[in-house]
Amino acid sequence: MSKTKLTINNNGSVKIEGDFEIVDMQGNEYGLQGRTTLSICRCGLSANKPFCDGAHRGHFEHDAIAFELPPKKA
């Protein structure tokens, strides 16, 4: 199985690539129709949530710069 990769895009979505499934709070799986790449909405403006439809353009600002999280609490 390939490693799943999430890319946090500047001013936009989270791109997911690889082998994954997406489920709702009840555990029901979204029908992804064989997709191995898609984008998840971060701005809350998509009409197709949880998936990105590009509605964020010009309405959402975030520079995605990687950083270290603090150590996990014991």
C-alpha cells in the first residue's frame, strides 16, 4: 500500500493523494469513484463540502509553511 500524502495549499485546500477512504461521523464512506487524488475544503465556502470547489479564490488567506509541533504529552 502506498503512503498517503496530504499537501496544505497556500490560500486553499488540502490535497490528498494515495490510497485513502473518507467517512462521515457515522462511519459511512463517501463514494469517491476510484479517485486517488482530491482536495478537501479548508475555507468553508465550498458548495460541495467536504470537497473543494474553488470557492476560496480571493476569500481565504493562509501561507502554508511547515513547522514542528511541540512534543506529545505523556
